Amino acid sequence: MFESRPDRDAEVALVGRSNVGKSTLMRELTGHTFDTGQRPGVTRSPNHYDWASEDFVITDLPGFGFMEGVPDDVREQTKTDIVRYIEANADKILVGVLVVDGKAAIDIIDRHSGPDEVPYDVEMFHFLRDVGVPVVVAVNKMDKVDDRDERLDELCERLGLPTPWKQWQDTIAPITAKRGSIEPLNEAIRHHLHEQGRDDLFQFF
């Protein structure tokens, strides 16, 4: 199911739980509409958007975590497929964008934190780093968050980043994709592209 990747040497990949607004963000980044499900977990295979003349692709990977009406084995298989995809393409993924819901992320992380459990978001953040992919956490739906700085500091703490969050603007990007307010994300992505000598891709962000 993950065999559809275009043959491109440069990639920006979007990962995250179901229903955090990845497809909306993808639309903002590409100007192209993708099928978005009203229910979590509707996107089961990657959406790739590539520019024919450029050696570059943006990929929206399926949502992981809870999916309404989806059997546990399918959910686990989806997560495994995502991990394998990232491992297989890690040398081509210039930036991994971990999309989280600014309003719900802390509660979800805390609910799944325990002696035998690492929350998916935290696990994915560290996994991307472990395989050498620079990570930007796109904290979406910030228009619904009142205590902005406090919430972003709390997220940093959960991810193991020292606070305050503002020192991590190449890693933490507060956005509201639905309103087209994604400049902090674009800036963070450009930072990582520049670090890898790919200023030529700034035109997309």
C-alpha cells in the first residue's frame, strides 16, 4: 500500500495522529485539494504531491493512533507501515513535520503516558530524530488555544525539550492551517532545508 512513492530524491513528510489537520495543511502547502475524511483514519495510504519539473515531493502519511471503527490490527499495521516508510526513505526526507492538535495534544500525551506506554506523538518525534530526519512539530489549531505560551512550553516538556518554547522556533511551529496561518512552519522548514544546502526548495515554503 505504500509503494506509490514517486521517484524523488528530496521529500518533506507529514506525520501525525488522525484528525489533527494534516490534509488541510497539505492543501495549504501545495494549493492542491486532497480527499479529507470527516472521520479519523480515513486516509490509509500516503498522499504524494510532486512537482514534475522538480526532484521533490511532499507526502502526507496516514494518521496513526485512534481511528473510529478501525480494528486494532489495522491500526497497528498502519503504524508499522508508516515507520517502515520513514526508515526506508530517511535519507531522502529532508524534514519530518509532526502535526499535533494544539488544543488536545497535551491531554492525549498525558493520557497515554505510563510505565509501559510511550505516547505515539512523543515516540514519533524521537523516532524521526533517531533515523536522522530533522523534525518540526506543527502545532495546529492554535486559534482554539488561549494560554498559547504555556501550552507550547508544556508540549516542549513532554517532548524532552527545555523550555521556554521560543528557543525552539526551528522545531516548534504554532499554526492554524484552516486559516492559512502557517508561516512559522514555513520558516522552520526553510531553516532545515538551508542546513542541508537545499535553498532551491524555498520556493515551495
